[in-house]
Amino acid sequence: PPCLPPYHFHGTPTMDATTGAVDLNFHKSVPLLINTSMVNVKYEIRGPIADRAHELRAKGHKILECNTGNPGVFGFTVPEPIVEAIRNNLTRATSYVHQKGLGEAREAVLEHYKGIVTGPPISLDDIYIGNGASELITNAVKGLLNPGEEILVPAPDYPLWTAAVTMAGGVAKHYPCKPENNFIPTIQDIQALVTSRTRGIVVINPNNPTGAVYPEHLLRDIVTLAEGSPFGGMVVFADEIYDRCVYESNKHFPLSSMVTKTLCVTFNGLSKVYRACGFRVGWMVLSGDRSRAGEYRAMLDKLSALRLCSNVPPQWGVKPALTDPRCNDIAELCRPGGRLYEARRAVLEGCAASTYLEAVAPQGAMYVFPRIKIAGIDDKAFAMELLERKHILIVPGSGFNVPFKDHFRMTLLPQPDDIRRAFKEIDDVCKDIAMRKEKNP
């Protein structure tokens, strides 16, 4: 009726048959409408299973938190020069800085990438500092996409990428990174997804959640595809937050060293290699051909300005992270005898000793993505049972935008002995599930 306020509610107001009065409180008994575009946004890393872990923890249970790549929880420390720089500059960090970030931090990022980038030289105007790489990823996608436009995203992916595309009104087209190919995609599978609506491609290398490190020839094929797109060139989004975290003889090749004829947007930060997740500092670098990116850059500037600036104190840690040799200690953790390497060894030994598990050896990053070899397994039910019975928190593989439900992600951050014990517990749960399925197929 015209007398109702212009709000949208579920349900229908009732009218008194005698007086004709309309019940204006009808809406109080029905749920508030939500933004339905968010329904398809997934983030199982901190979803219902993690919520249940929080409840169990509140009741006094000790939970082995293998769901997030959060080094500080497992005793990893931030390199001291980073902490010292932040501490020494706290009194200089009480005011807003430029929306693109603290000058000293941006200059350090610029100098670092000058030694990597090929093609047109980069400048300070190409550098953005954000509240973690996550904020910058969201802004980079939001500033590019119009409704219905597409970005190619790996499957499995770090789910923020698919979520960012969805929240921007776009469509994430997932190119398969198949377990039988060690989670390395093929250029043919990627090319088959390109349409006139494709605006960009995401490359997560080293990959989260699989640990795959892409070979140079594949990266060059992806660059050739993006630069030669008949629809005006695709933006190459390079998620390289784990760039220095590689094992054995694997080598990371930065995409900004290859892209010259289209726009390349690189993301990195302090969270992983420098173990400073809580500082929330990431950076974004525009490189390659920026000649057509004037309006896009203006949009990135606007989105940065809307939150005034990112958290200032930890930005003082960027320069020592990129310039002080004492901060480049991740290699020690990744070589034989190093904690991440030995945790990786413990995972692979645990899978090899199990009848029910198998895993592709991660070549980089801080995760493994094992497969459960039980027909008809449901990864979410498995993860919840593991949590309830053994107090081990993992992430269901389907939360990483794959069509199968027989994988899970587990971080390599716990102590190797804790991982060995965890895999014995995981194997026990697998055995029980397999026996139940035999009795009730």
C-alpha cells in the first residue's frame, strides 16, 4: 500500500478486516534481505568447519590448525630488521600517507622490481601498497570488470580470486590444473576458455593450494596467449606471494620479467615469505604495456583513496624486507633440514604410508593438497569428522573451486613431528570411513 515505507521485505502485510489498519510490523518476523550476489561467494578456509573449531577451542580443546597459512601460530618469527624498522618509526606513522602507500615502502618495491621487470620501465606511479595483497586483489578485479565479463582463474585456486570476480559482477572461468598432471595446467585447456568477454588471466605461482611451480615454457605460453588475444589483450594477474618459497631444484619465474605487450599486475607482500601475516602489508606492481591503462590506473587510485590509506606502521617494514639480506632467510626453511622442507617430507611420508591417501609433492608454497582414495568420499563431511574426533582442522578441497570432492588442503607449518602424528590420526579416520562404506555401500 502507498502508506508503507519504501523498503523491501519478505512477506505480505496484513490488514485488519474491521478497521482496515495495516500491520506495519509484519516485516519484523521475516529475515532481512541480503545481497544475493554474495550467495555464490565461497571461502571455506574460514567457513563453517573453522567456526566449529572455534567452538571446540572455546570449550578447552586443543586444535591443530592446519587450515591457514599463518606462520606465527606455529612459532615462526618475522625477521628482526622488519620488526625493528616498524618499532623505530612508530612516531612517524600516526598520520595518513598517500593512498598508494608510504613513499619509502613504494620506493623499495620499485627498486626491487626494476631488476625484474622487462619492457617499458616502471615508475613510482606503478606501485601500490595495501592492507595485504588480498585488498589489492579485490581492488584490481573490481576496477577492471563490468558485469558478465570474464577472468580465467586456475582450479584449484586461492578462493579469494573467484570471490573477487564474483563480487565484481564478473564470471570466473576456471582452467583445470589436473592432479594427474601434477596440478600444472596446459595451454590448450586455458586457450579453450578464451572468449570475446575474457578480460584477464590469473596465475598463482607458486600455487596455493597445490604447491605447483609452473615451468618457464608454460608461463611464456600464457604470456603469448594473453598478449596475442584477438580481443585486445588480456590483463595478466600474477599472484606471486610465495615467490621465494620453493623446494628441491624448482625455480620461480616472475611473470613481470616476460610480459611486455599487455598489462601485467603483480601481487606480493610480507605475509608468507617474511611470515608477517598480521602486519597486513601487500604490494601491487603494474608493468608491461600500460599505454591503454590510464583509466584503469585512475580507478585503482580512486579505490585506494576510498579507504584513505593502508595501515601505516607496518609499511616501514617493506624496505628492510626487500633490501636487508637478514630478511631473506626463507631459503633456509625450504632446503633439506629446514623446517618447511622437513614438514613437507613428513606429509609425503604420511601419505605414502597410508592405504587411503596420496599426494603430489608440493614444489613450492606452504601447503599440500592430498587425495582421499575412498570412493564417494565427501570432503566437507570428512573434514568435519576429522575435526570432531581428532581435533585437526583442514580445508575441504572443493572449497578451492574444483569439481571433485576427494581432496583437502593442509598447511606445512606445524612441526614435522606434529604432522606425523596428524597423519596417523587422519589415516585412522579414513580407515573408519572406508569400513563404514564397505558395510553400507
